[in-house]
Amino acid sequence: MTKMTVGIIGAGRIGQLHAEYMMSTSSIELKGICDIHISHLEGTIFEQNVPVITTDPSILLEDETIDAIFICSSTDTHCYYIEKCAEAGKHIFCEKPISFSLEETEAALKKVKELGVNLQIGFNRRFDTHFRKVYQTITDGKVGNPHIIKITSRDPEPPSEEYIQSSGGMFFDMTIHDFDMIRYLSRSEVKAVSVAAANLLGDCFKKYDDVDTAIITLTFEDGSIGVIDNSRQAVYGYDQRIEVFGEKGVVTADNERLSNVQVATKESVILDHPKYFFLDRYKDAFHKEVQQFSEAIINHQPVPCTGEDGLQAQKLAIAAKLAWKENRPVLLNEI
Amino acid sequence: MTKMTVGIIGAGRIGQLHAEYMMSTSSIELKGICDIHISHLEGTIFEQNVPVITTDPSILLEDETIDAIFICSSTDTHCYYIEKCAEAGKHIFCEKPISFSLEETEAALKKVKELGVNLQIGFNRRFDTHFRKVYQTITDGKVGNPHIIKITSRDPEPPSEEYIQSSGGMFFDMTIHDFDMIRYLSRSEVKAVSVAAANLLGDCFKKYDDVDTAIITLTFEDGSIGVIDNSRQAVYGYDQRIEVFGEKGVVTADNERLSNVQVATKESVILDHPKYFFLDRYKDAFHKEVQQFSEAIINHQPVPCTGEDGLQAQKLAIAAKLAWKENRPVLLNEI
Amino acid sequence: MTKMTVGIIGAGRIGQLHAEYMMSTSSIELKGICDIHISHLEGTIFEQNVPVITTDPSILLEDETIDAIFICSSTDTHCYYIEKCAEAGKHIFCEKPISFSLEETEAALKKVKELGVNLQIGFNRRFDTHFRKVYQTITDGKVGNPHIIKITSRDPEPPSEEYIQSSGGMFFDMTIHDFDMIRYLSRSEVKAVSVAAANLLGDCFKKYDDVDTAIITLTFEDGSIGVIDNSRQAVYGYDQRIEVFGEKGVVTADNERLSNVQVATKESVILDHPKYFFLDRYKDAFHKEVQQFSEAIINHQPVPCTGEDGLQAQKLAIAAKLAWKENRPVLLNEI
Amino acid sequence: MTKMTVGIIGAGRIGQLHAEYMMSTSSIELKGICDIHISHLEGTIFEQNVPVITTDPSILLEDETIDAIFICSSTDTHCYYIEKCAEAGKHIFCEKPISFSLEETEAALKKVKELGVNLQIGFNRRFDTHFRKVYQTITDGKVGNPHIIKITSRDPEPPSEEYIQSSGGMFFDMTIHDFDMIRYLSRSEVKAVSVAAANLLGDCFKKYDDVDTAIITLTFEDGSIGVIDNSRQAVYGYDQRIEVFGEKGVVTADNERLSNVQVATKESVILDHPKYFFLDRYKDAFHKEVQQFSEAIINHQPVPCTGEDGLQAQKLAIAAKLAWKENRPVLLNEI
């Protein structure tokens, strides 16, 4: 096996992004795309190059020439498709979060385990060049045991009101990436979560019982501490920074700027902005996660980011929401 | 009045630092130094240049030619001397923290108020070039209302065991500066404090019921959030950074490095270290706080950092200790 | 016309790079590759996807369905193929330098002009994100009229001895890019060239009457001054920086690093290295120059970097060599 | 001898700067100041603290309690006072340049040598923290033998017309510092000098047969190359950078900014400006050069920057002027 054959369920922004990458890489063959609506694919390069475009997922699930399914549909359908894929013997790449319900996720993961397929969760940031370098610095022991892990994660602008309503809330939609990243970097599990959250961007989040700004503090089983700061609106760009402070030093990853150009005049000394759009910022990471998934499948290796990772991140989102609601530290084993 | 005349009580490291600066500036005349031990001043420039060196504070307090007293003695004597100075009609510059006891501080401040002398607390970092620029950026409205204020404050190495024992604990000894800074930058009062703290540097702090690492989260009355991260040991240098994120942007102050030199070789690209010693990092700030105190006294203006500021920082240290002990958010009005 | 159809002559490193990009973009259709040797293409994605792979250039030149030819063969064949392409009515993209002989270049450009085809020269750096931003800063008038233009351009390691022998010398092989860039940024023509050059990397260049290190100073017709510094060996990575200093300010483009990660320990504060390999550093620029060529051809617009640009850069290389040999400023109109 | 006693001749900006520093340091005793005009010193701290303020230099020269004289008068008087000081047996600190005439300088240095006094030239930049670190990086062998040394040295704004007239021209007044620095860093002597210079700031320099912008290229006896770029007007601040590129790497010193603060908004990401005024930028360096002079005198050690250094810098200025006038490389041994 030198190629992985793939079907995609869900042809929204992320589904199309994965599809484009698959079409440009020789180790993946994209055999079909399924969505509940397919009219938006008419006249695109997908229509020209992908053999099957359908509204019926069973066509992909029953296609014996397909090795793996990418689940890029809405979050509330993830677990349903995970189970269907597992039953069909397909390896699975599922976007984050797995679901909003712990029971659903656990049932789906149980089936995945029983039926022995591989499941990778789409925590793309683990594959970002800068964050991967931070991870390697830690695992190389260069900064010693982590004492404090800090993640700054701020979106450039709030999503649409429609999106907010179905997002599951900031902790599920946005912080979920940071929860995975902090577990990934810590290599220890979280013991407790505290939250200070606020509505500082008017009522748009508040009216859906959601927040727009938060400091999330985590204590780890190894005694170290983590802190995530989130905002739904960083007007200067997508702010994605990490700092891991340990007994032997500190490693930091700064933002990617649009260019390395500096302009100094009488009035000011100006740098270029951080990249604004998440697809620009994490373009390479989106590619690498798919590439590494394909390598794992082709070589019968474990996938680099598992269903268990998705489950733990989901638990952290649940704990954060509870900590915020009850204004108290929440132990992970309460969840 | 074109000069302020001064006596110093307490000739330790900070007392001597202030004395040296006073001797180099034309607007201050240092008339006397008092300490319980004075043998360490023999043969120094102080002996040569300061008219009175004594172990008896009443000599300074009763000297009618002295306008102001600098209290640089140990914390447990601060309130005693504040009251004595107020009774003697002297203006007061007192090192931080005012005391370990809220009752003592409040009594001392009451006397200061009744007797109408000026009292400035030695929160020198307010006078640091970089942090002052952050403050001005905020007050100029350039980043809008603050949403998240972050302070990183890490010492390069732990103090001696003897010092730890009498320090009052990390929140009183070290975080007190950050509590003042975050109030100064926020321009709103703190409503509640949460703490995640740890002992990650062995037992040296633990055995005195103290911590060495902490994340302190603060919610402010204006709805914004603050977070301070502290460590007693940043092996790469004194780590002193600030970030204020607001509705219109973000302002950050980075560390001062030993030099702006970069060396790139086949093996590595190396920058110089952050300054290591607090007296190097904040040398100018120590000078400026004294200069501005003298200007306020000479011109009958309010001092830039008051007893009330000292009291609020002390309350925050008490709240942080309680929040840590009881592992819960503590409201400031509980204190 | 919504697509440009292309044949490539010369399937070395650059030819293959262009071919790969063409295969990934929908606006270009790669119809054939020609090289004097084609065995190295067996079993590659080119063999699988490109309709014609041949050793006979006439097959591409005579193919009426081909709009444009990319000339990526060795420099001594460029002018021959430029003329052949022009005669066949093909638009031309030719790698730099056009040739080592001014007469040959002028004859080829004459034919291109007579026969009315488009010719773009492969000065890819004009399309680099950072340098393009420098250019726009200048054309936007933000730094005013340029007074001093500085280019630092240093290769990470010397090429092979075989390459050195046929390279035409450092000025033709390496500085040619900088000559084009400085003309591009200056928007004024060069009046005179001076050179201080050296052999500091042993004899490997000297024995072919070549240099490995140089400072090239240029005076422009508008009175401004330029300076290029070159080295064949920057052990810390590919060093590619630009600075344009003008009456209203200065704009600089710094190197791209492998990551934005910084590691601070007791021993050192380390940044990541500049990118090492020119294909990594300029990957996007190589893509963009091809993309803009295709857009120009499809839309019947002028190409962004013409034969005249190639000619001027070649004249500057000739002038630099003469200035070095005769140790004197050489006027461009001597060439 | 634990203190050096000093007289200052010339109480302009630099003379006063040195005087202030001397008054704040315990290893120097300032015994007298002489200037042709002394009314501007009335009511200053100098009048209050310096025993002798006089218009008669012989009072200082004949004062047997004075060890050293600082010559801070106008350049055309330097050599006269150097000889007078040497005859009086005084050690000498002389501001740069020594003179505009090679004959005068050589005669003065001859007398200094014969009479065995010490002479330090005021090339303060050698004592700058950043440049000193560059120097140490080189002498530690970290970047190997230098191949290219680059100095960027640009004033924030042109001096007054009156100053320009008596400045001796840009090479003598401004580049002289860079000539000394490049010799200091190279540790090899210059063999030849080339210049490309321009008048880009209107006629203010041109009418005094002077230039405002220049690229000066130097070849060293060890085969390496240096380049200095100068401008009389960098509107964004005093631009003082150094880069030494060698066989094993590169070391750079960047500008000092007014603060380490960065402000990012929707419109821009802004850094603070480089320091603007040379007395701010080099304040510490001015102090350190005096301190090291005093240490050398007190401990009977050689001074760190000699008359020979002053002479060589002067020769380079002469060579640069000739190279510019005759538009050709000038050999140092022509001078």
C-alpha cells in the first residue's frame, strides 16, 4: 500500500481545504466527496477531478476501494459518522470537537476500539512548524520539566451570530484547540480547571449564554500549572502564541507576521501584522496533519492524535464551562 | 524651597541605593542615615559625605532641617516609623510592603492622613521607562478599554533561606509589585482573586508554608480580567514582561537585554540574556521614583504612589494567600 | 483563453520546480518536458502526468497547442532557444542570466521584439513577499526618494567546483539577482559601478579567476547610492536582506527564520536559523513569478520582468567584473 | 594614587558632560575648568563644586596637583594644548579628531611620546556596551576571521550651517568615529579606501564642498573588506549599527530603542524609535571612556585608545576625502 484512498463527508470550508491538499499530493487519492448540498461544488476543480460527488454517504461508506473517511460535517453528526465508518471498516479522520456530548463521544470511541480502525482528531495545531518546534524543545529536555505553560489564543474577529448559536460555546469551539495543545505540551493530564470569563464585546455572545473573553487556569497531575487566555476579537490579527517555562529555561513561539518588513519614519517604526485568517496561519499545519495521517495509515502506524486526545479535550471544555458557571475550580474526575 | 532635605532609616541594599542617588542629584540633600548597625558604612562614600550617621532614629526625626524620611528598614518596623515620622511632621517615602498586618497599615495610614504629611510607597516599577510607556499607551486610549492584563514576573533565583523565612511569603514579598502594577495599569479595582500555586523548586519554600510558582487570576470591577504568573527561579534571567490587551489593540513591554547583540553561527543564533539583577533592571526606576517624590514634596503636589496604593496591594496579597489556602476565588471585600 | 499551455526545455532542479508548480495550478497546463537526458525523470510524477517527455526540443517548439516555453537549460543555450521560441511564435520564460555574451543577448532580444512574443526573465526575488512589500513601501512614497539601497546576499555554502567553473563567475551567477533587485527597487538606472572583492575561502574560486566575497558600490542616475555585499559562504544560513534608506525613512526586509521559536536557558537565548536552502527561502517567489507570467500571457498584459531587465542586469555583471579587474569605477555607458 | 585629579579645557557640551560625570565618581577629582568664555557656567553645579573656573589655561597647566587635562576645546586648538600639556607633564584626554592637519597631529604625537605622558583620544563608541560586546565576540573567535565589516552610521538631522562650515567635512567630523570603529573591530590596518558620496539633502553641505551621504569601502591588509554607510539625516532617529561577518558566523549590534514597548492595533504594529540624540545613545560610553582613562592613569596602565589610533583615523578621513575628490581608490600609504 503506497497510497491512501479517501472519501470526504462534509464539503464546507475545511472539507474543501483537505480535498485540495489531497489532490496535490501523490500519497493520497481522493475518490469521493459527500455533502447534504453539492450545488456549491459545480464548476469547481473538485467536480473536474473527484470521481464521485454525492449527497449519499453510503456510497462512500460502501465503496470497498476507500481506505479512510474524513468527517468534516457539522459537529452534531460526527459521532454518527464515526460509528458508521468504524462499522464499514474505514479509518477515520474527524474534525474537532468530536461532539458536544460525552456519552456520544465515549460510545463512538468504544466502537472505534472494538472494530479496530484508526481515528485521528483534527487538532491541526500540533502540526504547526512553530508549535512542533516548541514540543521538540520540551521533549529534548532543553527547558527541563515544565512549570508554567501559557497559551495566548485570540481570534481576529467574532464569528457570525448564526455560527455562535451552534458553536457549542467558546470553550468547545475555540478553547478546545488550546486544551489539546496544553495537554500535548504538558505530557501530563489535567487535574483541575478554573475559569475567569467575561463578556466584553457587547451582548452577542452573552445572549447565547456564551463568553467572549477568558482566562483558564489548569493544574496538572505533575504539579505544574497552565494558563490559557482567549478572546474572540484581537483587532490586530490572529494571536497565537505559546510559552513553556521550565526548570531549565523557557521556550516561546511568537506569531507569524505577514512579512519581515519594518518601516521606520519620523512618525513611527512599523512591523507587519500577524497573519489574520486561520487558514493562512495554519495552512501548512492542515496539510501536515493529513500527510501524517496518510503515512500512519499506509505504514500501519499509530495516528499522531487519537480519539482519546479528542475525548480529553472535550472533558476539559466541559470542565471549563462548569468552572465558569459555578465560579469554582472543577476537578477533571468530576466530569 | 528648591531642595528636599532627607534622612534615611535603614541602610541596607535599598537604603544605600537611594542614598547614592540622592548624593548625585542637586534637588535632594541627604542629611543623615540611621541604622541599627552602622559599622558597614565605615570608610564608604556615605561616611565621607553624609553629615549624620547614627543608630538613633530620633536624631533624624527631631532634626528640624529634615523635610522627609525614607523608611528602608525591615518590613516589621515600617508602620512604627511611619507613625513616628507623621508625628514629627516629616514627609515619608516607605519601601514596600507597608506591613504584613492590615490593622497596622490602616492605623499608620490614618495617622498619616490626620497629620497631613505625604506618604509615597516604593513601588518603583511604576517609574520604569517601559512600563510607564505601557501606561501612557493605555491612558492615551490607543488600545481601548483593557480586556486582559498579563504580567510575567519571575525572579532569576530564589532568595536565601533566611530571607524566605522573614519575607512574608511570595505574595507579600514578590507578587506585591505585580499587584500594584496591575491596579496601576487597570485603573479599576480588583473584585476577586483566584490562585493556582505550586512548589516546584524542592522544599525550600514549602517548609515555610510558602510557594515558588503561581498563576494569580484577578477579575476587575470594570469586568476585565488580569493574570500574573510568578516563579522564584527563571534561570535565564529576571523576566519582567507586561501585556495589556484591549478592545482596540494590545501593548506589550518586553525584557531589557544586556545588549542588542546577536551572534549567528552554524550551531545557533544567539541573543544576549535579559538583565539578571533587579537593581540593574530597575536602576533608572529607583532613581525616578525618588526624583518624582522630591518634585512632589518641593512643589507641594500629590505624590505619585500613595499609602492607599500600598494598602490595596497588601489586601491583594492577603486575598491571594487566602485564595491559595482555601482553593477558591476570594472577593476583595472579604478582606 | 483561461489557461496557458506550456513546454519546458531543461529538466534540472529549476525546471522540475516549475513543472511541479504548474501541475498544482489550474491556470497552467504542462504539455511537455524536453531535456538532453530524460532517464532521471523515469518513475517520477512527471512521467505519470506530463503527456510528452522528449529529448527533441522541436517537438515542443512545433506543437501548436503550446503557448509558452520555459527555458531552464544551461545558460549557454538560452539565447539559441530564445530565438527558436520567438521564431515559433511562443512566449518565453527564460532563467537568469540570459547569457554571458552581450552580443548574443542583444541579438536574441532583437528577435523577440521583432517577432512580438513576450519574454520574462526568471528574477524570482522580485516576487518574494518581503521584497515585494519593500518595493510597495517605496512606490507608496513612505520612505521618500531612496538615498542608500543596501542588499546583503550571501549563500550558505559554496557550490561544487564543477559548478564554479561554468558559473560565469560570482557576478554573473549570484550578484546578477542583486543587480536586478537593486534596479527594481531604485527605479533609476546605474551610472557607475565599483568593486572591492576578495578570495577569503581558500583557492577554490581564485583558481577560476573568480572571487568569493565582494562589496559592490553603485551610483544611480538620480544621485542615490547602492551597495551590495556578497559572500559565497554564510555558515549560519542563506542571508538575504534588503534595506532602502530614503529622505523620509528606512524600510528593511529581514531573513525568514525556520521558526519563530526562541529558547532561553542559563547558557544562552537562541533563535532559529535563517532558512538555509534557496528553494525553501524563495519557494513562494518561484511560484508567484510563474503565476504572474501565466496571468500576463492569458490576459495579454506586459510581463512583470522583461528581457530589457535581463540585459541591464547582465551589463551590471560585466561592469562589476571590469571594475574588479581594473580596480576603478566603471561607467555603465562603457559597457 | 587612588584618585586622578583633572582639569578640563573647553566647557562646551562635551566638556560639561565629562565634568558632570567626574563629579559623580569617586575615582576622579575635578579641580578646574577653563574656557575662553565662562559666563555660561555661572549659577551651575560647576560653579558650586569646581574649585577653579578660569579663562586662563596656564592656571590648570601649572597646577602641580593636577594629573590630567581633558582637551574639549575646538579642534583647531587640540594640538596646541596637547603640546602644552605634554610639556607640563600632564596626561591627556583629547576629543576627536586630533586635528585637521596631519603635520600638526604628527608633531603633537611626537612631543607626547618624547615627554612620556599618556594620551587618550575620545573615541567613545569603543566603550559602548553593544559595540564592546561585538568586539569581544570577535576576539573570542566566535565568528572567525572577519570577511566583511559593515557600519551604518547616520545622524538624525544635519547640524547647523555654522557647524558645517567649521566641521572639517563629513569624513572628519562624523565618519572619523566609524573609521576608528572599523579599525578597532578589524584589528588589521586599512590598505585602500574608495568612496561614493552624494549631496541628497539640498545644497547645505554642497556649498561648503562637503557631502551628506556616502558609502565608504575599505580593503584591509588581511584581505577582508569593510563598508561604512553615512547620512547626515535619518529622520527616524540616530542609526548606529554594526555587523561583522566572518568565516564562522556573523555578529550584529542593533540600535537602542527608547523602550521595548510594542503596540499592535488594527492599523499598525508599532515599535518605539531608536534613541535620537547622541548624548542619550552614548551616555554610558562617554562615562566609561573617562572611567577607563582614569583607571589607566591611576594604575599606570596603557590607555585603551591612543594617539596613534587618532592619527590613523585622521589618515582615513584624509584618504576618504581624496578618494571622493578624485573618484578612485586611494592607498593609505599615499597619505
